[in-house]
Amino acid sequence: MARRNHTTELGCIACDDLSELGAGKEGWLVNNPNLLTALDTHSIALANRSLVLILHWSEGSDPVGNRVKIVPDLSPIEAEYISAIEWLVFDDIKVLALGTSRGYLLIYSLRGDLIHKQIVSPGKILRLRVRGTKRDLTQDASSEEVCVVMSGVIARFDGSDIQNMLQRWFRERHSQFWDERESENSTDTFGRLPYQLWNVGKYGSCVDAAITGLMPPPLLELQSSQRYYCAITVGADAVISAYRLSVDRSRSIVGAILSKVVPATFSTITSISKMLWRSDPSPTKRPEPKPQPFARASPLTCFKDHPRKGEKLTLSPSGTLAAITDSLGRILLLDTQALVVVRLWKGYRDASCLFVEMLAKKDIETSRSAYHEHVKSDYCLCLAIHAPRKGIVEIWQMRTGPRLLTIPCAKGSKILQPTYRFASSEVSVSSYVPLELFFLNGDSGLLFVLNRSLS
């Protein structure tokens, strides 16, 4: 019997520029903790502490001819370095977001131009998360966000605010000539992006965290101007912790208006006074931005089990499930709404997990028809578990289903997934794009995608 092939080769990203990131040594992609990767459709970004390499490819093209290097302007005095990386993809805009060890959020264009630079909070940015949920039968409200994770701190940027800023930048970029040196040294080209900031370190520092979505308010509390999010954190002191994050929407709107009006008014008054008094302009140093105060974060529960430590967290598309790996080789499946562990796997040390959507068995026959367009209900949610010590990737059906596939995975490989795409309101149900799983072999440079069908 012929051996079934459950993956499809997409291409090879091998090029000489990868040697600057350590390529050429066995296991360079997985053995270097400072090497970061971010995948998007036909693009991959790899970064070390000071350099970002972007490779683009399409069917039949060579990524070597479509590459961009980005060398951020980092502080040598503070030994600043790149600590997080993620794509931001909107309808017609795609940019790359970087997080630094000093708490700065940097946004770059595909040409390597610095679009935005902003301090989030002093400290190392551990991870950038991009996710969203659309209003449907299971979701009462839609929410799209960029989440910045730090040790004991979590910040939330609304996707619409970032999109508006990017649209303004690209309009200005196409309408007039920009001084590249000035934009590179600018602290924030289009002002400060509004965001919320919470302290989630009551049970100790965290190594990963995520905002899972909206949650109902507590009992006996006014609901007029409050909005609440649920946050899950994992760390060394508490394997799992949960918090209710509070946002005063009326206060945030007023604050956003004041943050835009007051600086503009002050700048106008200053300019007029200089014209009236005709004083010689003197060089002034830009003041350091003040840290934003924390909003209220109420602890809900925590799970401590010394010496077990939480390591990594992965969210399902809806945010209702979270897969958490720990230091004892276990994987916990957490229901983020009930805040209970609903499933447990053992014997998976150094594992990494990603949620993926596969075609159910009943739809295999229809999937062979060229005239059938799959919709969301055709797919079943699964969890992909990469066990590097075993050299395999397992696909388990959620929530309590069986193991559907076991796929051999070459040593030195990493599983990746394209970032969430901020979709427009015109996206139809028939054009649903499922979550896919990609394999990048660092030693060969080959990129594969998991086939959607189970057989």
C-alpha cells in the first residue's frame, strides 16, 4: 500500500541572507531562543536580536529576489533588542510589527520604512497577539485587537485604531515625498495610538498571556459604561491565572478626545506666541513619554502546582479554548468561559500547539468536487501537537474527539500559522478561509502545508 502524504510542498526559502540569522548550522531554526518567526500568506519574517529578514514568494517564484532587510534603530545604551514579531494584515495593507526589550512597539512597511514607534510600558515585550471575533450566532459582539504581552502586564490596541493610522500614513506616503531619516528618528509619526493597559501580575510574573474575549460584568455592578474582557496568563508562580479586565468606555472616549485635542491646541498656541514675539527658535529635546496608568484588573482564579510551570499558551479562533503547555510535559485544554481544564495530555516535553481546522469525514467526497465551495460548518476544530522529541505532529479533534492523524516531522522543523487577517464587513460566508498548519524545515528551507482533508 502506498504511503499517504498529508502535506503539500509550497516552496523553499533558502537563501544566503539567512546565514546572518544562523542558517547553515543544524537546528538553527529551533535551537536559538532569540530567533523569531512570523508567517503570512506568501510572506515570512525571521528576526534575531537586531535584524529582520522578510521573504516573499508566490507560486513559481524565487524568494531570493523578493527579500527585505530591516535594521531597527535600537538603543545601544539600554542594550535594546527585538523580542517579539508579528504581521498586521488588513484589507489592502500589510505591515510588520516588532516589540522590543524596552517596551516599544514598532510598525514597519514591507519596504522597511518605519511607520510608527510607541512606548507601551517599561519592560520586555514577550509576545504580540493578533486576533478577532466576528458577530454571529455564538458571539454577541465583534472584536479585533492587537494584544501586547509583557511580564505581569497586558495591553490591548483596537484593530480599527491601527487601521486608521496606517491608512493615513499610506495616503501621505503616496501624496508627498517623505524624509526617510526624519521618519526613522520620529518617536510617533501620527501621534499616540490609544490603548488599554492592565497589571496581571497578582499571582506572579507571566511568560505568556492572551485576552480571550468579552465576558459578562460581575454581579451587583453598574453596566452603563463598563466593558469587560477575560485574560488568561501562564507563568512560573501560577500555571494558569484568569482576570477580568475592566474598560470604562465613556472615560476612554473622553480621554482619547483630550489626548488629540489638547496637544494640538497647545501646539497652535505655542506657534502663534512665537510669531507674535518673534523669538528665535531654540532646539528642544523631546520629553520621554510617561507610562500610561493601569486600568482595573480583577483576579478570578489561579492554579498553582509547584514545581509545574506554565510555558506557552495558544487560543482557538473563537477564544473559548486555550491549549497550555507546562514544564512537566503536559498539555492542558482550558475552557476559557467556564475556566476549567477539560482535557489533559501527558508525555509531550518541549511541545508546541496550534489550533487547525480540518474537513470532516462526511465532507471528503464533496471536497473532491470542483464545484463545491466549503463553508465554516464543513470544518472541525482540531489541535495540532508538535512533539519534537518524538519527531511527530499529532492532530486531535476538539474537544474530546480522537487522534485523527500522526504525521512525521523532520528534526529542526517548526510549525507555523498565518496571522489573523482583519477582515472587512463585505467578507461572505462562502469565502471562509480555515485555519491551516504550516511546517518549516530549517535545515532544508522547505515549507509545507497540511492538507485540509483527513484522508
